Amino acid sequence: MSIVRHNSPGAVLQLAMDYPTAKDPWRRAGVTMATLLALFITVSALRATFAPAAFAAAFGLPLHDLADSGFLGVYAIRSLFICAFTLVLVAKRDLRTLSLFALLACSMPVADALWVLRLTGEPTGMIRHAVIGVYLLATALVLRRAARTAGPVLA
């Protein structure tokens, strides 16, 4: 990193230019994993909206009546918020917060799997949630490693 006085006009620009580039394999992998996760969440939200019966069955909680699909709209809206927040953190290059967000998000597939187990015991749905949880944990760990190599967070 170049040494630039903090009160000089180019200090912020210089710090931004010195931010680790995509050549850092941990950063590249973590950002790619987070972006793919955001894409998966978006596809899930769209499936919940436009194909609620198929989505609910894949989720592990099949609908017995299409009139009961209202909760899937709520799921879709919240999923799109999670996607947008993830993409904002990626765009801001805030690897520490993105790592923490991915780690905290691990609780969602665990809760989903427990919910599926309680209501249906459907193994495919539980496996789906377990895979998502493992992916989230791996993403959090890769992003944490990338954040450590990136240095201090720029405010």
C-alpha cells in the first residue's frame, strides 16, 4: 500500500486503488460464492412466486391446496431482500460484513430443515437445506479468510 497523507485530496482514491484486486484467490472465490448464492436466492424467489406448488415440494413442504401459497409470497419478498443486501455488500467490497452475514445466514437452512423434519420428515427437502447450510458455511469461511488478507475495512 502506498503511503499517502490522510489529509491529502488523493488519500481516499489511493486507498480505494490499493484495495486487493481479483488476483487474491480467497477474495475471488468468496465473492463468486456469495454472488452465486444471491443468484440461487433470486431463482428460488421467482420459483416461489411463479411456480409455488413446485417450489414448495422442492422445499420439502408440499402444498395440499394452492390457496395456501400466500406464505410463499412472503418468502419471495424476504429472499429478494437477502439477495439485494448480499449484492450491496459485494459491491461495497465489505468482506468482513459479508462473511458475518453468511455465517449468521447458516441458521436459516438449519431452521428450515428442522421445520421440514417436524412437519413432513421428507428427506429430499432436509438434504436440500443441509447442502445450502454447508455452502453458506463454506462461503462464510472463505470470505473470512479473504477479509483477513484484505486488511482493515475502509470506512
